[in-house]
Amino acid sequence: MSGAPAKLTKPGTVVVAANGKWISYAHSTFAGYAFLSALVVGMSLHFHKIVKNEYFGYPEEWFPSVSATIGDRYPERSVFQVFIALTAGPRFLLLLLTYLLFSKPGALFPKIHGVVGLVRTLTCGGWVYITSTDDHDWHDIFMISYMILTIPWVLGGIYLTKPGTKAKKWRKIYGYSFFAMIVPLVYYFIQHKVNHIAGAYTTYAFFEWSLIFFDVAYDSVTALDFKAFEIRIVDMDGVTAGFSSSVNSSSSREAKTGVLGAFSLAAFFGFFSTIYNSFMFWTTLSGLTTLIWYFPLWYMGVSGYEATLFSTIAPFLLGIPFVFSFFFKYPQLAYLGQLLGPLAYLIPGPSDRLLTVTAGTMFGTIALAVEFWNITSRTYLGLQKGTAFSIGLIMSVIAKFAFYANNPVWPIMHAENGGWNKTGIVVGIVTALLAAHPQVGSSETVSSSKRGTSVFAAAGLGSLLFTLHSLLSDSSTLIYFAWNGYPLTGPLPVPYGAVTILAMILGVYVGVVKKNAVGGWIPFLVGCAGAFVLYKFEDWTGYIGSVVFTVYIMSIVPTLLQSASIHPAGRTFGFAFLIYSFLVLGHVWVVAYAFVPGGPLLRERTDILIGASMALIGLGIYGASKVPRSGSSATKKGSNVLNKLHSSTVVALTILSALTVGIAYTRVNKDAPKPYHPEAKLMTVGIWTIHFGLDNDMWASEGRMADAIRELELDVVGLLESDTQRVIMGNRDVTQQIAEELGMYVDYGPGPNKHTWGAALLSKFPILNSTHHLLPSPVGELAPAIHATLDVYGYPVDVVVFHSGQEEDVEDRRLQTAGVSEIMAGSSNPTILLSYLVTKPLEGNYLTYVSEHTGMNDIDPSDWDRWCEYILYKGIKRVAYARVSRSTITDTEIQTGKFVVGVDATSSNTQIPEADVPEVYHYPAMFRGEGVRGHRYHVFDEPRYYA
């Protein structure tokens, strides 16, 4: 029995139907991501190479041109070309729909416009896939042709668009902006090419990138036109299966839209402006606390400059009616004032720079209070602003993740140490000018009788701000809470800092989609459980608790901000920042108890601080639960607003997630560390007290430290005063840049929850095992130590990094001396001590360190001019010793020694000329005489070598 096969689907069935705007979305997404991803990859992998031109390099030039980014290097060129290839399909469909949109019977111009668009697209493929390196002439021919054809493409599109439509308006804005950029583009190109002006090519590059932006943006306007189209795939012969007999037509005006279906480019740019203003708020606030630390550091106690922390309570000034009215009417001025924070990098003097940032902080906190006052008067505006505030924090964390735990716009950054101050400030000016208050003119939606008390709202908000700042303003902070040394039993900051950031992103998303649930008591208890686990446990267990805590804290940001917004702005936000400021002081007191009044009350009590913070957040949750919620997704207006917020949030979080993963990939993909002289089995070690990574002029000093360590060829270095994971120190990690640039393993030492000033170990040799010690300290500061075993050319060598207590605390130092001596005495391996001992040579506690019990020897017993830093050793051959001046990096020199493994360990204190030792043992000649950059051999003006 035979016959025609049965039809799987009824002929004529619409198998797939999609709105035409998705073509525009796909085109804009792929094109934008092609350029953006190439820029991110290029800046991450080849920054100095792609900003360099034939005349100048970094720091005169500090931003790459489009052509240098997309055409010069692998892998950014390949990434760009892949995404441009993905753009091709949507591009040709865009050309087709544009022609159908504009064509009319008998009209010639739409046909010409369509041909221009087609040829222009082909020339684009020419300059994209034939780079200037491949064939400079043809690359330029295609590029110039593309630029020329852009003129009729843009002007023709504007002419053919119906008058009075949004599409016409935005085509004019983007099209004319494109042409406006050409004039300064040509001017700065001449300044570079003809006049050879330093920095002109960077300015030219910004105008070149603006052309790309306006070009892509111009074509994105088609989304407004293509909403009228529906693209269908119709099964005319019943060959498909698994589809229903009908597909809802998206052409219906009542058709449902998904989360991304409500996406609006204009709304997203407004959302981005709010996000970036939040980014600048966090930059300024965290910059203030980072700068404050410089002064007690040099005063060795309370300096008086700590009072600038209370500039955060500036919102109290909004209690003055004309002040509130002024900033509410002109919010842009508050946001512009906030930029004094990053602008302060232009001021060289530390005290003047701090006072400038103080002024910026005052404007920033006022801007925040004014932005959120009465925010519930518009449907979901509070959720939108609160979400943007959270994403701004995430942006700052990602920026720090990309720049080795330093915010590139901080006032401790400048071009010489990798700052992006100019770029950040320029964008900040634009977004500040775009700041607006949609709640202006709105009536209050919450009556006085239903507001509850502002005290609870302020308490919750103040504690929330402190928690965000102290634990979530850097991706490595919570990881170091769980850090326990080697072998690894927990996460490392790279790449797992990306996991922390993704947890923050997830928390923001949960706060939007579960906006009514996250403010309940069950989520609060889950958050409290996460806080308990992160404090109580180490390794993976502690970090998992941190992730849970992170998701919860980020999810409640809009809830607590909205709760505060219904109360008087000055009183509520002023009190919130007062609570924040006292919690910040407590955050300092737990570790600086030996230097501050009333210090013993909070000595080593981070548990009290975290517990108090969560209790205050609980008050905020209680206060928020008593406030009626405004906005409903049940209404058409509420649904539209919420969908737009969902779509903007998803787009922003997706971009940030991709950026985070990309940064993590580029940072973790490194070669294994290698020692400098394996052929001689030489091990060069050093000890350096680094003053928390701030140099004498209050600039971040990691790059300068890395240069000195590299040029001294240190295989192993102990860094003291290195724990900067506190609000007052910027929540930084001074080891990251040094370790990654020099290729070294890192043991950060006792984490911030161990309440020390820090001791870190960096090594080009694998760290087989490490143990952290907190030496006895009944009166003064805790003394940290790391006892590590390294694999040095196949031989186990123990290295102890140790920071003793203060000179004034005699009993503390005696007990600490005994503790470290037992560690060294208990080691059967060759052992090196890199230390800060606070003792004179050949007397006092020195005689306990260097004794028959410990078996340790002084690297040079004849060096009488020592008090702080010492290098001791046993069971390994010492061949050289040097003392190198600090320059302006810190207040303490570098001490360094050279040792050889695998040979007779017998050492003599007899000094011999440098010419009598193998050249591979020599210290670099560059540090003789005047040295380099302020580093030179000092005390005895040259290295010492031993028989």
C-alpha cells in the first residue's frame, strides 16, 4: 500500500514569527560587542603596544585608536572579526527591511539609497578583513569609500524618514553628531601627524571611537521602524513537526512582550547615566577613606585629618530649606561637585588633595540624598534608582578587578601608575549633566501617618552602606576572610574574584525580580547565616557563606533606599551617614586599638562589628516592612515600567558579567613563575616594609615596587604592612599587581579578620605549604607571621616572614621573639627569616633569634646599623647581602640576600671582592652610585659578598 507521505504540519502553518525590531537589536548587539570586546581584550593584553604610535607612547598617549585596537594584534583582531561576521546576517536583513520601509512605487531614490547601503556594507567588510598590516593601500581605499558612502546613507535615511517621528529625531541626532565629530577628528589627526603634539593622537582616538558609536547608534534607530514588521517562516508543504498550528502574531498591538522585548535604547542610556553617577559616588567615597589613612600612617597615631570622614554627614545641610530647594532643582551641580573626588588627582599636596576629596564627598552624599528623596512617588522609580546604585558599586568593583584592586579613577592614581582619571572624569561630566529627578513635581504617595520612624530607615541604610563598603567594595576582601594559606583549600582572588562579582550581579537581579520577597524576615535570616559562616569558617566553607551573604545584601539595596526615601532627606540620610561613619571608625578600632582612644573596647572584635551591622540592617528591614509599597505590575503602566527596568537591568548585568569573565580569563591565563637564575640554583630574597602601598606623596606604589623588585631580581620577597583590606585603606590588595607583573606565587598572610597590619610572601618558587601565625600580644598590636615551605630547585626551603610589635611593648616583643624562635628551631629544612624585629644587633632579643637553640645565623653580624629589618638563615649557603634605599615609596629600605641551594651550606663571614665571585651572583650595577629612581646601595654603598 503506497501513497503520498502524511503531512507533519498543516500546510501554511506559521512555524516562527518574530518582530522586525529583533533584527535591529541583533545588529546593534553584535556590532557593538565586536568593537567593545576588541577594546577590552586589547587594553588588557597589549595596552602599552596599542596606545603607542610612531611618535609617542604611554603615558603621553593612553587610549588606542580604533584601527590599532581591531587590526594590529591577536587575539583582539580575531575577536573583532568573529563578531563582525556575526553582524553580517542581521546587516543584510536590515538593508532589506530598510529598503522595504522607504520604497514607493515608481520612486528612484529609495532604490539608490538601498544600493548605497549595500555597497557601503561591502566596503566595511573590506577594511575589517583587510587590515592595514595586510595591505595598507587597500585598507585605506575601503575605509575612505566607507566614509564617503556614509554621507548619502545617513542623509538619505533622514530624508526618507517620515517627519515628526521618533525615528526621524534620533536619526538626526546620531547622524549629525557623526558628521560633527569629523572636524575635530581631522584637526587632532593633523596635530598628531604634522605637528607631532604629544597626546593629540589619544584625543583623536576618542573622536574616532565616537564615530563608531554614532554609526552603530544611527542604524539602531531602525528598531523604532521595524516594530511595524513581522518576520514569519511559513511551512508551505507541511515538512516540519512539533509546532502548534498557529503562532500568535506579534504584529498585534496587544501582544505580550518579554523582558528584552521592552528594551529601549534611550531608556538604557538614562539608566546608564544613573549607574555611572553611582560609580562616581563609590569612587569618591572610597577615595576619601583611602586618602585619610595616609595621615595617621605618617603620624603613627591620630592625626586630626580623620575628622574629614564626617564630611559624609553633609546631607544634614538639606535640612536648611533653601539648600534642599537649590540641589533638588539643580541636581547636576551636586553630581558635578562629586567629581572633585577624582579631579583631586591634579593636586600634588597630600593634605590639599584630601580636602578636595572631602568636598567631593560632601557633594556626593548630598546628591545621593536628593536623588532618592520621595522616589516612591513614581511607579518603580525607587527600584530603578536603587538597582542603578547597586550596579554602580559593581562597576567600581569590576574596575578594581581589572586594575589589580585599585580603582583607576581614584585620587591616588595618575597616568604614571596606570590611572584612567581623564577618561573617568570626562564620562562623569556627561552623566552628571544628564542627571534628572523624575519625581520633581510629584505628590508624596506615603502619608505622614504611614511612614513609620526615620530612625529605623536611617539605621538600616547606614549599616547597609558600611557593609557594602567594608565587605563588597573589592572582589578579594571576602576571599581573604576565608584565606588559610597553602596547599590551597579555598579560593584565590584571581579568578574567584569573578565569582564574588557574579554573586553581586545575581543579588541585584534577585532584588528586581523578587522585589517584594527580599525584604522579608526569611531572606534576612539567610543573610545572617551567611554572615556567620563567612566570619566563623575558612576555606571553601567560609567562602560559600560569603557568596550567600553577598547575594542577600545586594538584593536589599533598593528596599532600604526606598524606605529611607519617604522620610525627610536631610535628617534621614544625614543620620544614615553618621551611623556609617561610626561603623567605619569601629572597623579601624578592631585593628588599630593600640593607637586610638578606647581601643581595647573593640580589640579584634570584627564579630561585634558584623553582628551590629546585621542588627541595624534588621531594623531597616523592620522599618521597610511597615511602609506601603508603591507601584503595581498589575496596571498597564506599572507593567510597562517594570518591563523596561527588567530589560535595562538584564542588558547591563549581562554586559558586566561578560566583562567580568573576560577580565578573569585574561588575568588567570599566565605562564608559571620562573626564578631568575635556575642555572646557578640561586635564590635571591628580600624584605620590605611597604607602608600599605601608599608612597610618600600619597600615590599608589605597587607599580614602583614591582620595578624595584624586578630589577633586584628577587625570587622571594616578604612584604610587611601589607594588609589593606579595610575601608580606611581602600579595600586594596597590594600583592596582585606585583605578583602578576613579575610572575610570582602569593601568600597574602593572615586575612583582614585576623586583625594584623599584614605580612605577605611572594615567591617565584612553588609554595608547598604555609601556616599563618598570630604571635602573642597581650598589650600592643598583633604580630603576624607566615611559615612557608618552598620548592627551591627540588629542595624544600622554609621561609618565615614576620613583623614584630612596637618598641614600647617590651613584654609583647619578648613573647613574640620566643614564638618565632620556636618556629625556626622546629624546622629541619634550610630556613630563611625575613623580618622586622625592632632590636639592636648583638643584644637583647637579637640573641634569642640568633642562638644555638634556633640554629639561625645573621646574614651579616658586622652590620651594626640596623633596628627594624633583619635577614637570618640556617642550613643554606649565603653568598651576598645588600641594602637598597627606599626612594619615596615608603619609609623603610629594602634588605636583600643571595643564597645557593644544593651545595655545601658552610658559610663564612669573610667578605670578598665582587670580582672573586661568579658573575651570576652579582647584584645589578644599576644601583651603584646615584642608582635609579631614588634606589641605590646605601649604608655601605655597595653589595657585600662572602666566601
